[in-house]
Amino acid sequence: MYKRTLMSIAAALIGTTLFGMSAASAQSYPDRPIQMIVPWGAGGGTDAVGRVFASLLQEELGVPVNVVNRTGGSGVVGHSALANAAPDGYTIGVMTIEIDMMHWQGLTELTHEDFDILAMVNADPGGLMVSADSEYESLDTLLEAIKAEPKGTFKSSGTGQGGIWHLGLAGWLLSEGLEPDHVTWVPSQGAAPGITDMVAGGVDIVPSSLAEGRSMIDAGRVRPLATMSGERQEAFPDVPTLNEATGSDWTLAVWRTLVGPDGMPDDVKATLTAAIEKAYNSEEYQTFMNDRGFGMRWASGEEATEIVAADDASLGEVMTKAGLAK
Amino acid sequence: MSVIVEAFGLVFQPNVLLVILGSACFGMFVGAIPGLTATMATALLVPITFFMDPVPAIGAIVTATAMAIFAGDIPGALLRMPGTPASAAYVEDAYRMTRSGRSEESLGAALVFSAIGGIFGTIVLVTASPALAEVALKFSSFEYFWLVVLGLSCAVFVSPGSVTRGIISLLIGLFAATIGIDNPAGEPRYTFGNVELLAGVQFIPAMIGLFAVSEVLRSVVSRSERPPVPPSSGDGIFRSQWTNLKRYPVQVLRGSVLGTAIGALPGAGADIAAWISYAVSKRFSKQPQKFGTGHVEGLVEAGASNNGAVSGAWIPALVFGIPGDSITAIVIGVLYIKGLNPGPTIFINDPQLIYAVFIVFFLANIIMLPLGWVAIKSAGTILAVPERVLMPIILMFCIVGSFAINNSIFGVILMLIFGVLGFLMDENDIPIAPAILGLVLGPMLEQNFITSMIKADGSFLAFFERPIAAGLGLFTIAIWCLPLIAMMIARRKRTAPGPNAPD
């Protein structure tokens, strides 16, 4: 009896939800609040990007956009929650480059194919930084020293084991004809603790994005040696590219994309993408990103999906060579 | 000088003052509810600050966190459910004082000495930021390893009851901290293929479970209502504090200094500060046997210490953009959004804004006194509420808090599991507080140990090669050996007179 009541309540609830949904898409999307899942903690860079977009999309779409931080498990928890949500356009979120790594590590079955990618809104190239006390003034002298000394002499830090900057370093070493673990990786809880540790003399190199080291670079504590991008970065015009410094062809940028679960209706995707593009071009977003030293990058739909897929392949290759893939 | 006048002008505007008052009430409310924390108060404020000018935006966060950290002591003292891990250090003393009818004195002490610690930390922040940040930058994983070991050792040695039981509790916490993938090797441990467990045991649901839910369970099981608390003597909240200040001036100063210094280290925060201060207080006290039985001395020192640490955490955040704790991690994001990029230049580019933030710090610690008085007075009435009404309400807040931390039902499940665990521990006289510190510091302990070993290519000696690390290491080992030496001396004293005795 009790069970049956529960069932009928559930059926009624599902019925109204489904009815509400079909009514909604027939009418005008959106007609109720949208949830924006951020798979990283409040206060970080991804959180900031998510929140800026939430407030801009709220203006654009006319419904509240609420940010929810689903953190932990190297991003697996938040990305899973996002992929498993109903693909009705009322749950969207920020997808980060970790989606191209976690399935290689055997942490989850999830890949970028479980998401509908709306747009790529930011990309920060990796860099190579040393402490200002370091004797290495340029990347080629550092590379010579790394090659001359036995494996494991130099230590590097900036993310966890198998994290994005670990791969950035391994990819660079491979491109210079070295073993991917010729420089020992010291896992850290992120770029900031890694940089702090480098300044304290704990490690020699941090391969994170220059934006993450910006305040310490400005303070004269950290010396940027190179950027892992094809061209020099606007915010750091004096820092050479890897190619200029040593002739390496390795590039890596972490990006942030706005996505929804796979299978969203086309009209919803079109509405969202248009609103995101408007928000991207707004003065608020441009100023905010420049102030924080974040790199701008715009690619929508197909193009963004291609970039994500290409990174998936190249990161998989580096991870396999470095013995980090399962 | 004109800069300071300008800064005062920025702060003393009706809308700014209104924001400060509003966020003070908000912080007080959030902190006083078991299950909601200072970090959560900050995170909730962030979206609102997007629409404010820089000074009210930062002011709102500064004020709300200072209030929330103090207010976390209220449920600790009244219900033995500390609002933050930092309050857990002295919860036993505060609660025992309440049971003997001295709730106003214990909360008054928490309030007044929180404010003193906070103001001391702010003075240091204003005057010595760049210099202290330099020292903080010398800490690498070797130093942090010893600091964490020191904090954990303190938790064991000060826990009421036997050291063995303290160690059991600590090991339970350390075990829980090993769950999940956020460990140096990036290997999932004890997750059984569960996606939610990859994130590990989050300490807020665990803390709510261990302290609050276990307390609710206990009241259900014991059935009989607890003996009513004798009404607090009319001494008032503030009057007895003057006596406390005169009796324990050294403790107040020591707590403030130590708290600010530990808070200024990017890898250590108010939690370690409170525990180390409580242990220091007990170690040098004339009446160490009274600690844990409702003695105000440790509360005075550790209370000043954890609020000092909250101010101290801003030092590396402002000077180098390095977060000192989870709150300043959020604050740094807000600073960037407001165009106040942290770094040494912050003092040169926008001095009037930074001085305005400092003024807000002082204001926040000063209005804490009247607002705290109101909060204590009104919170005291919950002691008159019968348990059968109070406990379900608390349980409801616990569920809300555990859910809200990650918007996931998994938090509630964690909370319930740890509630049962806490109940069983308490029934067997195993103290709960060391488990909490183990859970909070466990990941740091492992991270700093493993990374140090990688850096040193496996050589243990490296833990003593850097001067600060060597100092901290020797100090920690000395603390371990102290009870042994004391025991040996005591034994010799007892046996020595035997053969040499005159007859």
C-alpha cells in the first residue's frame, strides 16, 4: 500500500517533469533557473570563469544561473555529475582539460564524447619557470644542464602525479629527446604550492601556466624562461616560445569549455551558444580575463570539439610514454 | 598621511558600513549553526561581492569570516559541537564550563580573546607583512612535515584521558584521510569503484557527524533528559574577562604571537595554531591537571591564537598571492576580480584601498564585541529548550550543512557514518578531537613526507639538513621524549632514596 502510494507519487512527479520539459522546449527555452556545475573549488580560476559566465548568461537569458561547485577526485566527481545530468539545457557546466586525461589514467569511463561542447572560452599555455635565485637565465642553459647531469638531479613540481603540468614537462622532455622522467616530478596540490616550494628551494622548475605565476613574477621571485605556445603571449611579451628558445615543437595549453550533457536539443544548444558568444565578447569578460592574466580563446561547437579531441590523442600518447596511462 | 585619510573616507560611508554590519550578522549566524562554516560563509558571499566596489566587497568577507570563526565557539561551548576544527581544541573545557553554569564566562572569554587575537594579528599584518612573508617563503615540504607532526603530537598529548586512547583516535582520523585519489601518487585508495569516494572523506560532514550527530544519538539513547544547566551566574559576559586578562597576560600574548605566526605560513592555518597553542598553554601552566575539566586558561590562549591565525593568513595572500587557508584562497580570487592584484606592488599601486581593508579588519574585530554579546545572550536561551525539541532541529541543520558542502547526498551519508563512529568512540572513552585533526592534517602529513622523500632521493637525513626544519624536528622529538625522561627522573627519585637512606 505504502509502496504503491510512493510509486504513484513518483510517477506523477516524473509525468509532470516530462510534461514540463516538453512544454518548455515547445515554448521558449529557458523558463526556469539553470544550474552551472564547476568541477573545481570555489576561488580557483575555473570557478572564477564559471561565475563570470553565470552572471553574464543570467543577464542574457533572463533566468537565474546558479553556480554549484562539485569538487574532488581530480575533477572526476564534478565531470561525472555534469555528464549524468538530464540533457535539457538546465544543467550546464565548465569542462576542463582533465577530461582528456582521467580516462587514460583508468579513473573513469567518461570522455569528452559524453558532453555536448558549446564553446571554448579560455586557454592558458603552459610555461617553464625557475626561481629568481636560480643560476639559469635562459632555457637553453637550463636544458644543457639537465642533459649534462644524471637523471633525477633536477626536480619539478606544480600539479599532482600525472596532472596536466606533469604531462607538460614530460612532453617537453620527450620533444628534446630525453626520457619523460629525466626530471623527477614532485607532486603538489596545484601550481601555487609548487611555485612556493620552488621559491623556498624545494624544487628547480615549475612548468605551469605563466598566469599562475604572475604575482610571483611581478614580485621578482620567479623567472619565466619560456611559454609552451606557438606564439608569444600578450601578457608576457619578453618570454620566448619553446620553439624560439630551444627549437622544440612541443605546445600545450589548458583550456576551459562550457558544455552540457551529451544529447541536448539543437534549439537549446543554439540559444546557449549565442548567449555564450555574446558574453565572451562583452567588455566585462574581456576586462576580467585580462586583469587576471588569463588567455582568451574562442572556438564554438565543431571547432572546439576538434581541439578537445586532438588534445585527447596527444595527451594519451605522452601519458602512455611516461607510463602514466593504464 | 593623506592616504590614510583617504582610506578612512572609503570605509566610513553609509553603504560600506551597512555592508559590514550586514555581513557581520550573516557571519555570526552561519558560524553559530553547527554544520555551517566560515569557509561556506565566504563562498556564499563571493557571488554577491561581484556587484560591489572593492572596499565593501573585501570588507564583507573580512567581517563575515572573523564573526564566523568566533561564532563557531558558541555551539562548541553550549552543545559540545564545535563549529570549526580550530574550536575543537578547547571544546571540552568550554563545554564543561557551561555544564557548571559558567557558559557566559566561557563564551565571553572566547569572544574577548578572539577579538584581542584578531586585533594583534591585524597589527602584525599592517606593520610587518613584507618581512613575515619573507620568512614564510622559506618553508618547504621539510618544514611543513615537522609542523604537521608537531600539531598532531600536541593533539595526542593534550587529549583528556590516556595518551594511548588519543593515539587510537588520531589513527582513526589518519586512516579516514587516506581514502580517495587526492594523494601524492594519484592512486585511488579504498574507493571500491565509487566516484564520490574518489573525493575522499570531506572533513566538514565528518566533523558534523563525529561531534553533532553523535551528540544527538547520545541524547536519543540515554532517554532521560540531562540534568538542567544551572543558570549562568550574573557575572556577565565581559566582567570576568578583565580578571582573566590580568591573570593570564602571558598566555594571551603567547597565543596571539604563535597564532599569527603559524597563520602566516601558507601551508598551516588556524587549526594547527589552536592545537599547538592549547598544548603550549597546558605545558607551561601552573595547573596542567585542570585542563580539559572546565579550565579557562587554555581557552584564552587557543582562542586568541586561532583568530590571530585568521589575520595572519592574509599576510602571504596579500604580499605574494599565496593563500594561507581555504578562506584566503577564495579571497585571492575576489581580489583579482576587483583589480587589486596581490603582490608587493599592492602596497604601492593602491595604498588607500589596502589601508581601507586594514581599517575594516580593525572595525570587524571591534564590532565583534557588541554583536557577540547579543549572539551569546540569545544563544544561551537554547539551553532552556528541551532536548527532544532541540536535537531534531540540530539534526536538520547537520543534514543541510553536510548536503550543502558539495550539493550531494553523499555528504549526508558520510555524516551519518561518522555520527555512529563518534558515538561508539565516545561510549568507549576515546576522545574525538584528535580524529578530526588527523583527518584535516593527514593529507598534509602524507603530501609533505612523500614530496620531501622524492626531493631528497630517499634520504631521511634531509629532514634535518635545512636549518628551520632541523630546529622544528629536534623540538618535536624532544616533545616526544619529554614524558619518557620525566618518567625516568621520577623513577630515579623514587628509587634513589632507597639505598642511600640513613637507616
